[in-house]
Amino acid sequence: MLGHDSCDSSQATPTISSSSQTHFQPDFTKLHIATINCRGLPKTTDTSVRTHFIRYLRTHNLDILALQETHASSASLQQVFHTQFQAHDSLWSRHCGLVCFSPDLSFSNSVFSICGRFITTTISHIQKAFDPLRVTVIYAPAAYSERQTFLSNLIGHPSSGFDLAPLRHILLGDFNYSYALHLSASPARQAPSSWLQYLEQYFVDGVTPAGSFSEATFHRGLSRSCIDYIFVTPDLINSKRSSSTTYIQPAWSDHCLVTLRMRLPTPASDTIEPSPITGKGIWRAHPRLAASPEFCAKLKSTISDSIASLPLHWSAQDKWDTIKSVSISVAKKFSRRQTSHLKSIS
């Protein structure tokens, strides 16, 4: 590979958008995952620009890198990218890419959309140092109508890899809209309500803490906005170590590199298959939740909606497991938002 390993500090000035310190189990494995819109790696006429950009990205000590606007439309170009990134594994479509830098990780059960705008895969540790994760990268269309259709279809088709009640799932990429704007009552929604409700119910922002303002991730002229995100399911948020939003020089991209650093606990036993829907998650729900009418109403409506959408051919056990996982998600999200309220319930 050509180019220099060093990168002038003027090329990228890091800006920390959020950070947290959490008590972790003694045994853990780090996972550094990031996303960036690379603005068309093969489009530049000067291949040295691409070479230096890729080398710079490799200096960030990442395990997994999600890419959007790759234009990796041919097998030969995908192989070029794989080689230049010095990847141990990689997945490519015309719009997206997932690059694995760690020899300890592997991809499996990968799904590609026909449109090429999302890739979802399972990430496993070869030594089973942590339970497998589901990772999905998306590149939503910039055009309003196309984006509405794309995002609606993501949660409307089981083959997309978006479970009814996801667990251990990381969702990241270029959403092409500012998510925070839709937490208000504004009628001008840039994404379908079904998609926004799905994110609100089953995911949390892995970069920006609740109540904080997101760092801008897109810069073009005087325009600045946050359209690149890393979302995680609530069962993963306590594994967060830190996050950052890093400015990239305009010659490479008008998007920032958004990074989430995690410490994933080692499974209690390598001989026991991990079961995220039974065990400590549900049993650690605050018992005083039952005294909150708001929580009970929320839980009832969510379970009712979930039951109504369950496939008829599912077994009773599958349906029960789904109901339990839905209950976990509702309890965790409600507890985080209502901590002060719960303390006042007698």
C-alpha cells in the first residue's frame, strides 16, 4: 500500500461529543466501532488522496468500521478496498461497507439489501470472549420520499434483520436526517413515524447522552447538522466506555468520524449458550415499577401491539420469549427516564 503512515494533526481535529465511565466486570473485551460517510472512495481522480484517507482511518485503532457512499459496485473494487484497509474481513455493497480490522472477530449470517443501502451481520469473537452482536450499517437516501420508503421497508420485512424486539444490536451509519428533531412534537418529520417509534422503543443513542445536544457530524459550507449516528439496544449501553466525533479534513469527507468504544463482559460460562431474554435482565427490573400507572399503561400497550404483530406460525415458546424481551426493553427505557419519579413512589 502506498502513502505515509503519519497524519498531520491539522488534517483532523478530534472533538469529543460524549463520554462516560462505567464500572465493568474484571473480565472484558474492548470493541471500538466507528462510522463515516467516505463520500465515494473511488470517485477521486487522485488515488493518493484515497490512500492517505484510508491510512488515516487505520490509525484510529478500530475493530469495526462502517462506511457509507462507498460506490464499491464491483468485486474487483471491493477487493482493492479490502487490501488497502488491510482488513481481516469485510463486507461491501454499492453504498455501504463493513470492515473488520481485528483478527479475533468474524462476520456471519450477513444480509445485504437489494438496493445496497444496508448491510447487517453477526459479529463473533473467535475465542468467545463476548456474546455475539448484531451490527447493521445503513445509508439512508437523501431524497425525502426515497428515505421514507427505505426506512419503512427496513422494519417491515423480517429478512432485513431488524427483529421485533432486538437485543445486542448496534445500528449505525448516515441517516440523512437529524434524529433529535423528531423527539419534539414537530409535524415536519423527515423519517416515517413507524421507524422513529421503533428507534425510540428499542434503541438508545450510543454517542450522545440523553438530554445533551449532539455534535454536528456533517459540514458543508455554512451548513452543519448531525445526521450520522450509532444506536445501541439498551442491553449494551452500560458497556460504553467513551465516544467521540472527529472532524475530517474536507479533502477526504464532509462527514465526521463517529466512534463508540465499548468494554464487553466475558460470558459467565463458555459452555452455556447466552440467553439474553431470560436471566438477570428481566429480574433486575425495579419492583416499584408496578406501582407506576404510566409504566403499566406503557407496558400493556406495547405488549398488546407486539402480540398483534406476532406471526401465526410461531410456537408458544417463541411468542413468550418475544413478550419477555419486549418487557425488558420497556422496563429499562422507562427506568432510565423516570429514576427520580420511581424514588418518590412509596
